[in-house]
Amino acid sequence: MDWESPKLLLLALPALALLLWFENQSTHPMEGLRKRLLLVVRAVGIMLALVALAGPARVSPTGKKALGIILDASQSMGAEGIEKGLSEARRLQGSLGTEAESFVVLLGDEPALLPEGPKPDITPFLKAHGGDSHYTAAVDYAQALFPAGASRDIVLIGDGHETRGRLLEAARQASVSGVRIHAIPVAGPRKPDARVRELVASRSRLNEGATLKLTAHLESTLEAQGTLKLFENGIQVEQRPVTLKPGQPLTETFTRTPATRDTFKYRAVLEGISADSIPANNSALTLVDVRGRLRLLYLDSEVGEATYLQQAMAKEGIELDLRQPGNIPSTLDQLSGYDGIILSDVPAHLLGEGAMNAMRDYVDKLGGGFLMLGGPNSFGLGGFYKTPIDDILPVRLKAPDEEEKQSAAVAIVMDRSGSMAGEKLEMAKSASIATAEVLGRNDFIGIYAFDSEAHVVAPMTRLTSTATLAGQISSVASGGGTNLQPAFEQARESLRRVKAKVKHMIILTDGQTSGTGYEAMAAQCRGEGITISTVSIGEGSHVALLQAIASSGGGQSYTTTDASSISRIFTQDTLMHTGRMMREEPFIPNLVEKHPMLAGFDKWTSPDLLGYVKTIRKSTAQVPLLTDTGDPLLAHWRFGLGKVTAFTSDAKSRWASLWIVRWPDFSRFWSQLLRETARPPQGRHMDLATEMRGDDALLQVDLEEDAGTRANDARVQAEVFFVAADALGAPLRPVQNLSLGQTGPGRYEGSFRPDQPGVYLIRAQSGAEMVSAGLVHNPGSEASLGTVNESLLQQATQITGGKVLQPGQVPDLSQTRAVQYIELWPSLIMTLLFLFLVDLAIRRWEHVQAIWELIVPQKK
């Protein structure tokens, strides 16, 4: 007898006691014998119900037998070895006859059932899954295929060289389930193959400037000469010739001195061996975490101006890695090596959506710091409204309400010719709607489209409903040629008639327009108080003409090949030319609240700043410094796991020239601000170690409350991110969230299973403490060795009570016990139904008697 939930039987006594109490409380009149009989029936019913819920089953021997055959179809077997194994599988199935059921499972990086038929086609399986030998997955898969009530024997046919999983652990679990594993050693031919088995770093974590040794382990089945190359973060840094000999492992050691703080990815690649039959195993990867002083990414379009802050911070021991647009890291992986990001006067359209999303995730998920400095291309003026950067900033990128009283009028002249069809026109329409969203209640907007003719999409009118305007804009369709002049004149005339303090026109086209006299028209507009900006999109636009129009019209000229950047260009240009977002007048900062980044600045004594970008504080932001008019100058908050600071003036000569020249605390102010914003140094009270154990990656965190005191009963969380081995520059993909359990004093552990070869970045956090580490899961190292791993096969069979068979032998299936479990609960339920009827009859005995008298006539 077997039980599924035997502990439910412990409820019998409480249930019977409760039944007895209810019966004693019952006021239903019933004679003594019937009452006692009803109590017995209900007690028996309760006992039967509990027994049924406990899941009783009777174990009964059966004569059914089943054999699962696992055929190694990985690259190490080769076509000849797979054919030998397939022949053995057919022979085994044929020897069973009708005595036992059988099936064949193909073994690769994933298992699959062998198709039926005399000549099954396994080519698709070999192409899709032949790159690894995952014996563990195949054994688990085979166990799920056994029919109920049959004996369970598995025969492994292959070379026993596993590249993933742990067969011995699978064998132990199979043994518990009553499965016996046998093995028939079959090896493929020894083919010419050279491989880099692994690349081992002498240290997984070190300080910048320390010496690092990297050892590549090579193996070969052929005699050949090749070249071993070492790549550091994707750049080749060293190469050397190597001579390989069959059966003689070779090690090559490289010495590197990482000079900067970063997560260094090293790859060893073996090249130049033409006879190699498996080139996929010719590289190996490892990861090294290099620590050092505070290091921030400094993005600025003016290199000469940016050196003021860069040199000042160098004296404070803070490294600023200065980059210009065009050389900006755009993935989370590239940003992870920095403690913070400084974005100074770089517009949104030069960053791109991908880079801005990576920066947002860098702050939110990796706990990185972010600082935006002011300038003509920053905050709202930089086109950051409704971008990922807008999300993380502690200030809103619109003008203060009182500025909206000064009305502005904007006319958008949009190309709707045939060449604009598709994404470009849709983006232009979205940009027009975004422009309306940054305008105020007292502003005017008009939308004009052109092909061969002019089309009034929305006449110049006060902006009362963005939704209504969006409906009008969405109706614009492409078609026709390109003639800007009629729409230009309509927009100009509408701006001339409207009563607004600021009048601005934006022209967008992707082609060559007909018509003449555009520069003269633009100059006339400027004389009438109308400024004009132009946006040329694509390769075919008349860039020179558009630049001339913008120059004559007193506006800006933008050129882009990325349609998705149009919205950011429109909003940036609108906010710049409506004149509300920037104030260039001297002012002294006003210290209004204390903050750690301003420690020591009890009385503000700095010289004047000469300008700033206007913003509005977000409700939960801290704003310790204000301008003389009460606008935010310095704002700070937390976003996700990181800190974000906004300084609406700059650190360059345009607005901070007096600070640079006259203020002795210039360096101290910026160093305190950056240290408070940047990601805190790792490893102070928390350390993270990673290692592979079989198929699983083990995470081990050591946590201290302070030096020498272990932190117990803490909540430790870990997030896992991934980037593929063949796409190391791609964005990191979130994989899993883990809760680590305590396994010792101050020690917390967890694990996850890497499903693809590549780099895994793990970030562990407990309270304010956070640490990250990398883990490399190398690709499968299949090799045509032509040998059998006899030791592994022998151990696996011994664990389960099986045998290592020779080709031609058949396992004895009679030695494996075959049983079936017969569940008893259906019979118990039927008995319960019968007792229910008996219960009903006892309670309604008078009715039973009456029915009986009707059926059986009484004698008189």
C-alpha cells in the first residue's frame, strides 16, 4: 500500500470529535437507535473521505517491460559513429520482439524522439542540436516517455563525452525512480580537430594597473601549425604561432596589465588550421573585473570646453572619460564599467533611442549615477522631452507656468510627397504632435503639408486640444511631387496674421523642391519677426538649400538619416526658438536646504553664474540650490537603484566662466556632487563570487554589517543579465531575478541555469549595498576524439545497477522491477455515495416506510 498524502489521516480524530459535538448539539428529534446508527454511518463516511483524500494506492507487480535507447548524435560522434549507434539501436529493438516496448531518443544539446520508419531522417536534428552532448537532458527526457506500469531500463549508446550537464547526478535521480541505466560504448572516427578548451584568468577581480595572466588550453587530434590570437574587449592585442600535436595538450600564457576600471572580456581564438573539422570550438572566453578609482563617462560635443571639468576632477582623483557624439557607448554592457554618466550639452537626436534606453536601464537596473548639465542643447532645449532621459531626471522639461503667458506661434511645413511614404511620414506626423505637446495654453500652431501643391492640415489657431489636432495630423497621406513654395507662403502668411510674441516655422523635407527665391523669402520672414528652421531627412534632400533657408531665416538647420529622431529635433527646435527655456542673465545661487553633496557649503559664497535652462522640479526631488527667480539649479533624487542629479547651468565658459576663474571651491563642489551621484564603490561590506557547477551557475555572497561582523538574516536579491557570445556589443538582456538564501554566517547562495553561451552579468543587492560580477558560459566544446569516456559510463551504470554492454549484447530486462499503482480512491468514492444514500434513508425513515407501503401491499 502506498499513500500520496498520508498526513491527512491525522485529521481523523479531530473530525470525529467535531462530528460528535455537532450530534450532541442537534435538536432534531430522532429515536435512540436511529440516532446512533446515523452517527456510525457519518463517522464511517468521514473516515472514508479522509482515506480517499490521502490518496491510497495498491502496488501490483506487472509483466510489462520497456526499454529506452539514448543515441548520441552530437558532433563528437561524426556521421560514421552515429550510423554505428543507429545500427545498435535497431538491433536492440529487433531483439526485443513483442516482449517489451521501446523507443529511441536522440542526444544533442536538446533531446528529441527518433522519427519512426526504417530510414529516419535525422539531418534536421544534427543541424539544430548537434553542437553539444547533454546526457542529463536526454536521461530526463527518456524517463518521461516510459509507459505506466512497465519496467524502466535505459541504454546509452555513445562515446560518453558530455559537454553539458552532469550525467552522474541524472543517474542518481534515475536510480531513486527505479530506472536502470546500461551503456554500449560507441565512438565516432577520430577526425582532424583542434580546439581551445578553455581560457583561464589568474584572477577574476583585480585593481587597475595590476598584472593579469591568461592561460589558453589547447587540444588537437592532428599535427598542425596555427595562430593563437588574444582579444581584449573585442580588440586584438596579441598573437603568436602555435604548433599542435595529436594527444599532446598545449598551454599558452598571455600577460596583460588592464589600465582602466572596466569589465574586461578576453577571448582566445585559434586560426589558420584548414584541416580542422569543427571550427566552432576554436575560441574560449573569460571575464575579469578591474577595479580602481571613480570613473565616469563624460559626454560633451565641445572637447575644448569640457576640459575645465575634466582637469579639475583629475586633481580630485576622479577620472572622466571624455567622449563626443559619434563615439558614445550605446549599450548597457558598454556602460556597466562606469560609475556614472555626465551628459553635457548633447542633444537627444545625436544620442539616439538605443543609447538613451541603455542609460535609463544603467541607472534603474545597474544602480549607476547620472548627471545632466545645462546648455543650449540640454534638458528641454536638447529635445529630451518624453524620452527615456526625461523619465530619470528629477526635473520636468517644460517652462514654468508663468512663462506660458508669453504666447508663441509655430507653423510646421511638412513634405508629404511620394518619397515620404511609410516611416518618414509617420515620424513627421508624430513629431508634429510632440511639438504641440510642448507648447502652452496661450500658443498657436498650424500644420501645412506639400507635395506638388499646398495642403492645409490644421490652420493656424490657438492650441486648445492636442487630441483634436492629432486627429487632423493623422489624416495626412503621401502622394505627388515636391514643391515647397506654396506651403511656405501659406505658413508665412498665417504667422504674419497671428498675434504672438514669438513666431517660428519648421520646414521638413526629404527631397529636391521646385521653385525659386527661397532665401529671399526666408530673409523677408526674418524681417517680419518670423524665424525658420529646416530639417532634411535622408540622402536625397537638398541640404545646401535648406541650410541657406535656415541661415537667412535666423533658425537652425538639422540633417538626419534616422526618421525616429525627427520628434526630438522638432521639440528641441520649438523650445529653443519660443525663447522660454533659457535665461542668460547673471545670478547668485540660493542655498535653500542641506544635502550631503553640499557638505561644508554652509554659506554660499560662489561668484555669479551667467545662465541656466529653465525646468520645473518633480514632486519627490530634492532641490538644495535655486536660481534667483526660484527655478531649480541643483536637483537630485533616486531612480530605481541609481541616483540622478540635474544641474541646470553648466561647467563651461558660457555660463560658469566666473566659477572656473575665481572660485577656489570649483573642484571641491564638483567632486562632492559627482561622488554623491556616482554608483557607490563595490566590495566594501559585500562580495560576490560566481562559478559553474555542472549546468548551474552558483552565486555566493558574503555580507558584513561592518568590518569583522557578519550580517545574518538579511534580504539578498540578485538580478541576472545576458549578452550572447557572438554579440558582445549588443544590449544586456534581463534573464532572471533570484532571492539568495543564507547558508552560513554572513553567507548567502543561489543558482541559475545559463541556457546559452555568452556573458552573464550578475548584480546582487542587500539594502544600500550592491555588488556585481560577471560569469562566462563558454560554448560547447565538442571534439572528434575517436575515444570513449569509459570511466563516466561505468560510474553511471554502477549507480543504477546497470551494466556496460558490448556491441551485440542485450540488457536483461527481467532484473528491473515492474509495478503499477492502482488508485483506490474511485472505489472509496462509490462507497461514500452509498453511505450518503443510507444517511438519507435513516434521516427520512418515515418517507422510506411510506414508499415501501405503496410498493408492497399490507396484509389485512
